[in-house]
Amino acid sequence: MDHWTQRRQEQSNDRPLDHRNPFQRDKARILHSAAFRRLQAKTQIMGVGQNDFYRTRLTHSLEAAQIGSALVAQLRLKTANTAIAALLPDDSLMESLCLAHDIGHPPFGHGGEAALNSRMLAHGGFEGNGQTLRIVGKLEPYTAAGGMDLTRRTLLGLLKYPILMPELSNINSTELAKKPCKAIYQLDADLLSWILAPLSETDRALFQYFEPLEKAPFRKAKYKSLDASIMELADDIAYGVHDLEDAIVTGTVRKDQWFAEIERFFATSAEATFLHNIGEKLFNPAHYIRKDAIGALVNRLITHIEIYQALPDAQELLIRYNAKLPPAELEILNLLKSFIYRHVILHPSLQQLEFRGQKIVQALFDAFAQSPELLLPVNTQQRWHMLSEQGYPLRAISDYVAGMTDEYAERMAQRLYGNSLIS
């Protein structure tokens, strides 16, 4: 066993006649976890229950997993008979990363994330990716205290931002509360250190380099592992293409908006022609024609994936190499993400739902923080007592609220506040 297939818990988990490799076992643990199941009732972009066509966090994660496997297959073709081919993740590893990448996100999408962060600013902050690592590494009850006890390489692949959260106490800025610092909680520094233990001091310093941003205490991690870079591309493609499909089918966006976005990004070019042709099909009333356009978009992005050296001086190959799209395909992906943000996420109907979700999350947090020993479920009270002894009582409340589905959060708010919360 090499250090990347090691697990943090030392006891053997082998079972008789179990033929699976370590990453197949990781995938099984993720698929069978309560945190993964809850994704079926968590908002992706459009509110759960608003329409039976909308994607949820669960369907998004399943689509990302399929795209992730397709990206790896392309890289295998392009790196065949080279040393890099042996470095590529197997399908179970890539699917594990894509399936698990969103399990830390709270109810009501990024609105819920901003709401929890506003309450946790003076207590370590809240951020969805940091919460994902916390769930798989500490909270999900596959082990007494080690979460799912996934392999080190799987945990490394989930580190989109392999840096620690800066000091956030006494931060009152509304803008900072809306945009969480993308990092790992200080409380989970021990888990981060274990993941990065195989790296030399020099490699670790390179890998954890970050750019300080103008609005302190923000910092931007610059690097991620090879596996994380592929997973992030799969996530972005699934988000950009499939959420666009949701928006078109439900009438949230119009054809003229699509063509205006093309002009904004490309003016005249081969990419503009490609996207104009795609647009004619995307907004066609025939479903099969629209599906053909979605397939063409996904194919264009998947088949152009490349490997490059992100950290040429790193000794560890898993952090030296990353995956990327060439400039033209990257610009297409950026257009898709921009279009979704400008015309879907910022749409008044979604902003109204996000505002309501934020109020629910904040109200739940406030209630549990005020009377944790009376209102928290018994098992969560136990974690509250344990974290209180460590000086982090509100992290237990944050963990509890973040794990709720949209529907459960709604019901709990109704139970605690009746109609007064939104009246």
C-alpha cells in the first residue's frame, strides 16, 4: 500500500473475499452515506419542488461523475504510452470525487452558504468545500471520529482549496459575509496536515501558496491536485451545460439573451459560429434537437481536455500536473457560466427564493444557538458538548443546519417559528 491509498484510521477494514480496490470502497462509502442521500432534496440553482424538471444537487453530482469519467477516458487516450498515463485516476476515484464534491453545501444553495457564513464569521467561518472535507473526514458516522475514512488520495482530490481559513473574528462587513473565504476550517487543520503529510516541505509550500486579495481576510488558493482539477472541470461543465438546459426548458432564459452573450464574449470567430448554431438547436421546441445540442456542447468541452504542468518544480507528480481546457474551449465554458449567473442566478424569482432561504437558515441557527440543550436533537447535543469543550460550540450548530435538506429546514423553521418568520 502506498501512502496515497492509506486511510487515517489504522484499524483494518478488510472484509473476507472483498475484491474491490481502495477507490471502489471509497465510492461505495460515499454512495451509501446519509450526506449523499440528502443531496436529492438540496437546491442546485432552481428551488427544489418548484418544478419536477429541475436538477438537484444529487442529479448534478451524478452528471458530474459521468462527465468526470469521460474526461479521464480522453486523457487516457491522449497520454497513452507515456508516464503520465499511470498517474491518471481510475474511474472509481474520479466518480468518488464528483459524487462527493457538493455534500458540504447547506440547504438553499449559495444563499444558505452565505447565511451560515454570516453567523460563523467570528467563529471560523462557513464554506461549502471546507464543509465537504469536514463531513467525509470527521462527521459521517462510518467510524467513531474519522468520518468516511476515505483514502488519502480521495481526500486530496476533494481539496479544491488546500489552505486554512484566516482569522475571521470581528469581521462585520456585509460583503465579506456574502462571499465566504474558500478554505479549510482551522478546526480541521489536523485533517489537512494528514492529507498533505506525504509532501516534502518544499512541495507543501508550493502547493499551499495563496494570493491575498484586496478585501481582507480573503485569500485565493492558486493550486490543486491533478484529480481535483479534473473534478472541477467536470463540475463546471455539468453546471454550465445542464443548468442551461434547465433554464431553457423552464422558460427562464430567452434566445435573444443567448445570442447577446455570444456577442459579448466572441463577436466574430469560429467559436461564435459554433455557439450560434448550438443556440438555434438549444431553443428549438423539439426536445430531441435540444438534447443533440447539449450533447454537442459537452462533447466539445470533454474532447479538448489537456494535461499541463501547474507546478513544474514539484516533486510529487499528483500536484505537478493538472488538467485544463485550451483557450477557445475555456472561453466557451466561461460563457456558459456567465450566462447562467447573469440570466438565471440573478433572476428576480431566484433571488427571492434565495432571500427566503437565507432568512430560514439564519433563523434556525439563531434558535439553536440560543437554546442548544433544549432544541438540538440528542445526538447533536452530544457533539455540541464535545465541541464546546474544544472551544467551538457554534460549529456543532453550523454542522447540524448545513446538513439539512431544503424541505427539512422549511419544516423545522415552521415548527420553531410558525408563520412569523416570513410573515
